[in-house]
Amino acid sequence: MSSELALANIRAKQVEATMLPRPFELEELPTPALIIDKPALEANIAKMSKHLTSHGKGFRPHAKTHKCPLISRMQIEAGAVGVCAAKVSEAAALLHGGVSKILITSPISTLTKAQILDTLLLGQKDIRIVVDSLHGFELLAKAISADSTLGILVDLDVSMGRTGTRDNDLLLTLVERIEKDDRFYFSGVQHYAGHLMHLADFDKRREKSLSSWQRLEDKFLLLEKHGIDVDVVTGGGTGTYDIDVDVARMTDLQVGSYIFMDEEYRSIGSAQGDRFNEFELSLSVACTTISQPQSATITVDGGYKAFASDSVNPVCDDIPDVEFRFAGDEHGVLILAEGQQEIQLGQVIRFATPHCDPTVNLHEYYWVMEADGLIHSCWPITARGCSW
Ligand SMILES: Cc1ncc(COP(=O)(O)O)c(C=O)c1O
């Protein structure tokens, strides 16, 4: 019953865009407001799709970044082979939004989740999930209906130590169990080295990522020895988008953040230089200055409830020498450079987000800015809060 309630909540969520009665200026929005620059978003999608296609790799973008089925549909239109969801609930929201080729990239470990997954399979969608334990597999074996089909990938770990198995015997046992059961098919393997994505030094990032893939070689050889075909070899992210394409075994990349970019990514090195600027900043949070208790600072209406941050602070590209400091849940304080009195009360200022994924999860919808600089529509963040 509790699962039905949770799913009903997701299925009640809005999916489609709302056109505004007229185009709005940024200054007319209630802030803090999450803004998408649509031409930049479209350029990022097109660039990534072209890059991967030109290297003969599939585009399997991760929806954990945007949590918006509308955007997943845009990515599929741009050639994605399918999309990723971090969790079962995120997959449910994507399905509800008309996306039907989904890989769930986290293993599950309870019967409840396996039963919910079974519900999602109704209607024979192309849903796949990773497993990394016999416990997880056995739950699927218990919950999935006789007439359903589920693709299973084995999640492999080398050094991150988050999810995945390092055990070759377990890998083989899992594949054999999957292949013996008519409800399942072995779709391939996943390997995600998230701890390498933000390594600042590009050459080091390249070396570590390629060696991480190389360390999986014994697993591929083991599967080959047993005559097991590995259809999909998936993983990677924005930080290795131009590195992992050189891994011959890899079939597709799970890039997420490239679509928006954020300060954590922009501040690492790239093949081009000491900033990672190959994708445009298409996501920002607009805040309004609301108070000025002292002349050297001015306070905006966005804090930890508007921006999620693990390390860096929001950054204002339009006023580069202004520094943002968090001033609690609802506020940020801008440290003004000397003589920077041109910032007035009531001014709307846009900030690059420190970390795009968890920032998106704080907001209900995107305000979508078109090429004319005006806000024309609103896109619901349907999978917001879907973290189970
Ligand atoms: C399993 C998995 N794949 C892909 C990604 C996407 O990574 P990025 O946002 O760095 O492109 C993530 C992000 O955390 C992830 O957890």
C-alpha cells in the first residue's frame, strides 16, 4: 500500500510545459528562480550527441541532473539510445513523462523496491537495472512477474567503493543466474568512476580513468572465456566525456551535468586549458538583492534552499568581482568590490550553481529563457524529490 501511495504521488505530478500568458522579463519573476537558457541547453545536447556519435559511442544521458522528462525526451530526439535514472522513483517519474528506455544505475536491496520495479515493467517498456549482489538479484527473481522482461547489467567497481562488485566469481554467478531466467536478459556491465570526474588536472584524470577501465579487463576476458556476450558497456560522465570515448570496450556514456554545467565542473581543467568551458552554462539561479545593512555587502534572497553546494559557492558571471557567501538557508551575502555601488536593492542577479544536480532538486520548476532573453515557459521538475 505504501508503494502504491508513493507511485500515485509521482503519477499525479505535472509533466508538460506551461506557456506563460506573455513573455516575462527576468525582473518580473518571483525569486529565487531556477532559470534555463534554452539555446545554451540545446547547444549542449547537440554538441554532446555529435561528439559521442562521431566517436562511435552511444549517448545515454543521466536524468539525475535535470529530473525532467521533457528534457529526457529532447535528448532522445537528439539521438540518445536511452536515458539513465539514479533510482526507481526517478525512473517512475520519467515513465510517467513518456520516456520508456531507462537504465536504473543504482542497485536495489529491498523487496519493496523490486515490487515497485515490477509495476513499472507493465506494458513491456525497455527498463534495465544494475545488480551487484546475489541478494539484489534474488529480490528481483522473487518480485518480477512471469510475463515481464527486465534487462540486467552487472555493476562493476574498481576503486570508487560506492556500488558495484570487484568479485569475478560473483560476476560470473550473477550472469549465469540472469541468463537462466526467462524474465531476465543479461544486457552488459556498468562501471562509473565518479571519484575521478572532478580531478582538476586533465592529464591525471585521463590517466586514471583509462587505467580504471583497463583494470576491468580480467572481467571482460572471464566473460569471453565463458562465451558470454556483453552488449552494453556503460559509464563515464561529463568529466571524462572526451576521455572514455577512447575505451574500445565502452559502448555508451552516461553524461549528466554537461547539459547545465556548474561551478564545480567549470573550475576543473580540460583538454583545452585550466577551465572546463566546453559546454555552455545553461542553468542559473536568479536572486534579488533585498537588504544592505552595510555598504560593503548586499544581501540576496537565495541561500542553501536555493543552491546546493558541496564545496564551491555560487558565481556571478555578469559581475565577476562580486563574491557570494552563504548567509544561511534563505540568504546569501554579496561581498562588493570597492566602489561597486552600482548594485541596487531590488536588482535581479543570476548565479552559476555550485553543483547542478542537487540544486535542481531544491526547485519545483525551471523558468525557460528563449533567445530573446525573455521567459516564455515553465517546465516542471517532475522527478524532484524522487530520491528513493
Ligand atoms: C552512475 C552515474 N552515471 C553518470 C553520472 C553523471 O555524471 P556527470 O554529472 O558527472 O556527467 C552520475 C553522476 O553522479 C552517476 O552517479
